[in-house]
Amino acid sequence: MAEIRVLAHHAHVFPAEKRPGATVEKLLEFLEEIGAEGAVCFAPTQQDSYSELDSRENSNDWLAKRIADKPNLYGFGRLNFEQDDLKDQVRHIASLGFKGIKIHPATQNVPVLSVKARQVYAEAERLGLMLTFHTGVHHHPIEDYHPLLFDRLNWDYPELKFSMEHIGGFHFFRDALAVLQNGKHGFAGWTSIDTPKRAGACEYQSAWCLTDAELMTSIAQIGVGRQIYGLDFPFKSAEYNKNLIARIKALPIADDDKAAILGGNLRGILGI
């Protein structure tokens, strides 16, 4: 197998005083350990202040400063849904040169089809930003973020690029796949889909583990070009990610397809 250039999605980074093991510098060490050349990293959530120097600093500005001299890191912004200036926030994220926005409907308490969320979708579509969503059960009323709700994005925002991270997890894999199959611009996020006990086997599936058969089904139904490998740094270890990369490389697909999942598709989405 030819060497695969791994570019990973889905890394959370924080200031040292908030989470010392999840700084930009720690992420770079992490990428070197797993053999990846770069990653998309998310700003901290906007509802909290994370600046190392100034409690008033916007977390998107914080991230932009810290990756400005790191050409292998690509920023995704975060939104403060407690405020009403959401379109302005989206425009500010785009002005920083970020490629997209991470949204976690459950933890940010924003229903997928709420008025505020729809403002974000429309502006992100207009500006060509990608949206990355957590999907799967997450200690919040499911009616607010059930994966089937995302199908409206296929029809109401037909040019909006978005990823469904974890592909709905164990509980909602088929629902998430139905949404992706029903549209053209949704991507399956292969993030936290493995099990640390038996990589690739998932003998007893956790809330996030997907089997090889499910991954192959995702490829068969929506195409290899819409699959994206993600780290879930720092919540998943380097060892976990090395096992997952090895599992992807062992799938019964062409080497070019493995390279696409492990970075090629993400480069295409981000235009890099």
C-alpha cells in the first residue's frame, strides 16, 4: 500500500488552563504520534470564556491567533446561540479564514430546526462554510436533535455542506444514513466509531461503535467520496486513533478509497 497522507477532521482544542492536555501544541504532538499531517480543529464553545489573556476575547479569535503560523491546522468556529447576532457571528467566522462551524445541538441547547439554527444554515450556505454536527444520543431530549431532523437541510439549504459526526452512533446509524443517502452534500463523519477493546470487531457495540459492515454500507449507499475520518481529540487517545486508522486501512476497498477517507475527501471539501 502506498503511503497515505492522513488529514483528520474533528479536533477540539482549548487553552492550557482550561484543558492542559488539549492545547494546539498537544494536538500537533498527537498528530505526529498517529502519523497524520494535519487536522481540522474546533474553537472552544462561545458560551464560555477561554482566553488565556483576556476574558473578553472571542474564542474564534483565540483559535485564529494560535493556528495562524501552523499551516497544517484548519479552523472551524463556534457560535454563541444565547445571543441574537448569529448571522454576524457566522460572517466573523468566515472573515477569519475558517472553513466551517462546529455545532453540538444537545450541549449547546439549540434544536436542529429552530429559528436561530436556520439563520446559521442560511448564512453558512451563502458563504460556503461547512457545518459539522454531533449526531447520536447525548443526554438531552432527543426530539431536539434526532438525526432525521437533518433531512430538512437537504431540501431547505440544498447547497449547504454538512457532516453528521459519529453517523448517528449505534442508536441512530440507519437514520443518519437515510438522511445522507437522501441528499447530495452531507458527509459521514467516521469519528469515535471504534471500540478500544476490539478494534474493528465491536463484539458488543457501545453507544458509538459501528461495525465494518455498517461502514461498508455507508460507502455502498452514499459513495466513498462522502466519508471523513475524524479524531475526536482529546476525548479519544492516540492509541485509539492508530487502531482506527489501521482498521480503515484493512477494509476491503481500494487503496485510493482508503486515502480518500483518511484525508482526500476532507481536502476536497476544504479546498486545500
